Amino acid sequence: MYPNQNRFGGFSQVSAAAFDEGLRQHMLRVYNYMGLGLVVTGIVAFIVGTTPALYVPIFSSPLKWAVMLAPLAFVFFFSFKMQTMSASAAQMTFWAFCAVMGLSMASVFLVFTGASIARTFFIAATMFGAMSLFGYTTKRDLSKMGSFLIMGLIGVVIASIVNIFLASSALQFAVSVIGIVVFVGLTAYDTQSIKEQYAENYDQESQQKLAVFGALSLYLNFVNIFQLLLNFTGQREE
């Protein structure tokens, strides 16, 4: 809702315009953080994944398990600390998380060809962009499907962890299909949630934190869509 409702139940043109401009700037901050986070992840993944001196000690030893599970630990840390973290701490943790995610994703450069990685990235970007735009512009209340998406997300995470040890191709296929549907839906849901959480009277510190945590949500959706799509569109190195 717009702030500064007048006594007749309406909003002045000035306050509505100011709110819309503030919301636009807020969403730009969210997407900028997300985009820069993807750049950090991509750079780290590319450097590690194309440098034998870096990826051999990591992925040929038990250290790979720490690298693979570290992003999940960051997500839990964000979940428990998001209310008490300062805006600057949230930003630093976000950049560190993106770098660790890049370390974890370096293995894709060992498994898939560069051309298929680039192709999958653009497919994921198209899907993400379309659903985020839908979530931002739709008048429908997407909160009703939020609980189902969260349940689906929990199921995907649990199945993915289990499959690390089982290495079942059938389970991996099911996780990929369901996961893509879940994260595509979450993209629209999270975009609408970020938009609705914005309020003009929030202080700058709170606005900054909202932007970081919003970027984290969208970043996770995009990365998961990309990784899951690789199982279908990625061409493996021979």
C-alpha cells in the first residue's frame, strides 16, 4: 500500500509518484546486488574450474564435501542472523557467500563444455527474467502458492543431499524436473514479496538490508535454475 493516505481514503499524486520512484530504486538495488553476486560467482567458478593447481587439491580430496556444503551453511547463517545483522555485515556476508558458491560451482567447468554452460546460462536468464517480470507486474496474490513452493523446496533440498550419497540417475532426474518448477515459481513469488515488503518510511539501514536479502532470494533461485537446467541442456566434456 502507498503511504500517506489522506482523510478521504485516497493518495496524493505526489506521494504515489514518490512511492513508485522509491520502489523502482529499491528493485534496481536488489537486481544490482544479485547481478554483481552472479559476476562474483562466475569469476570464482571460472578461475578455479580452469586452474588445475586449484581444482585438483579441492575436488580430489575430502575437501570437496566442505566446498559443496558450505553454501548451505551460509544460507542457514543468513536465516538465523538476518534480523540482527547490520546492513554492512549483510553485504559482506552476501559477497562471501557468492564467492563460496563460485568455489562450489567450479566443478561445472570440469564436467560440461563452455559452450553448453553459456547456452544454459542464457536459457536460465530468460526463464528467470520472464518469471520475475511476471511476479513484479501481476495483480494476482502469489502468497497462496508460497507454502506449496516452500514445501517443494524442502523436498528438493533433502532429496539432493540424499542423492549425493546414492548417486541415483533416476532420483537426479526427478529432482531436476521438480526443482526447476519450484525455483521458477519461487522467482515470481519472491519478486512479488520483495516488492510488497518495500515501504517508503523505512530507514536507510533497513532498506539496505531488504535489498541484500531480496537479492539473496533471487540469486538462489537463478543459480538453482541454472544448475538444474545443466542436467538437461549441458553437454559433457569428452
